[in-house]
Amino acid sequence: MRRTLSIVSGVLGAICAFAGLFHFLIWGTPVWVVTVLESAAVIFLSFFLFTHFELVKDFSTRRSTKFGVNSFLMAGIFIAIVVILNFILARHEVRFDLSGTGAFSISPQTVSVLQNLKNEVKVIGFFGEQSNAKRLAKDILENYRYETDKIQYEMVDPDKKPTLAKQYGITEYDTVVIESGGQKATLRTISEEEITGALIRISRESKKTFYFVEGHGEHSVDDPERNGFSFLKESLEKQGFSVKKLLLLSEKKVPDDAAVVIIGGPQRPYTEEEGAALDTYLSRGGGSSPWWTRW
């Protein structure tokens, strides 16, 4: 019984190992199929490794033959198991951030953005040879690549590749260009927030427009002070939205591309004509996802 189990285990282990390798070389995905096959191979071969000695002893008639076959099989099976384990681990990288500050981790929001990317993303970083920003950008992008295979990046020294730098209009060191689906974003501030914001912007199939009504003392999108809306404009643009001002007296109506109309704390009343323009916008349903609000 033990001999039969050992033989069956060895045969199944070999079959699973070669089946997993064949699947990986021919199809590559899904990865879980390869993982299951190779894990089964490790289990079967490990069982064979611990049971084969008695089997070899039965088939051997000379002492030297016993020792030689035992040694050969032990080394061969052990090496096979190690190779398979390395193969599995290479397909499933496990990472731990032990920095205490989360320096080598990314936020759940970024993970969600990365896992929902539909198109391939190309990132080119233009850095000097000894740039600290280069190291930071590489760490961030490596974290991104751990979450998705849709991001490819390269670091370029603009002094060594001036033609490429000119092609992308690079005039400063520590600049990152992100391309996807025919859209492009150029960053001069290297951080997870900036890079993720750029990914959101260039990944949107259509850009929704937020209109801020002005002309009645509303909070201005250009005002950086406490009561201003510049922070809101910056936040919306990082999320991939377009932000525009709307002067109803001159426009006479709410533009057709308005997804959102914001009236931010007016200090003077609206004219009947302006009110009619807003009512018309609401009655016709506005844009593809219309709504308006007063702050």
C-alpha cells in the first residue's frame, strides 16, 4: 500500500509540475491555475520524497546501488520542490511595510483606482542622475505596479536623452509624464496624491464640467483665502473634472455641457433673467448627470 501511494504520488507530482509549466508557457493566465497545479506538485513530490526510501530499498539488490539511487532521487526531488516553490513565489509577491510611517504603502483609494484601470498606462520620469525625487517616484511606481500590471514606467536622464525630453516638452528636471488612451498629464510635484490624481484625470472617458456661478459676490474659485473656493477647484481638477466660471448675465443660459452648477454664497439677488436660465437648465434635465447646489 505504501509503495503504491509513493508511486502514485510521484507520478501525480510530475504530471502537475509539467501541466503547470505547460499552462504558464502557453497561456500564462489565469495565474491561479498555475498556482494550484504547482502547489499540488509540491505536495505530491514532498510525500514521495519522504516515502521513496523504502521503495528504492526494495528495488535495489546491492548496497552501492541503494546508496546511489537514494542520493540521486533525494537530490533530484528536493531540487524540483525548491524550483517549484520559487516559481510559485515569483508569481505571487508578498510585501510588508515595516517602515512605521507607511512610506512603502499606498492608500486604499489609490488601490481602487489602480485595480479599475482599463487601459495601459505609460509613465516616463525625467530626473537627474542623483535626484532624490527619482528615488521617491520609483518607490511609488513600484507600489503601483504591485497592484496592477497595466502600469509600465521608465526613468530617463534628460541630459542623456535630449530628443525624448524635447518630444515631451520637458524643460525641468524631476518631471513625470503619464500617458494613457491618447491623454497625457505632466507632473512637477512627485507624490502619491499627484500621481493618482493624474491617473484619474487621464482615465476618464469623458470629462464632466463643474460651473461656478459668479457676479453676485459668490465665493470665487480663484480666491485662495479661507472663504474662497480655490481649494475646491484644485480638488475637482485632481479628480479629473473641468472647472469653469459662469456669468449668467452674459451667457444668458447654462451651457449644455454643465454636469454641475454651483451657486456659492451669493451676496446679491439674481435677476429674473438669471433665475429663468437656471430654471430652464433644471427643466430640461441639464447635462448627462445634472444637479445644482447652493453653498
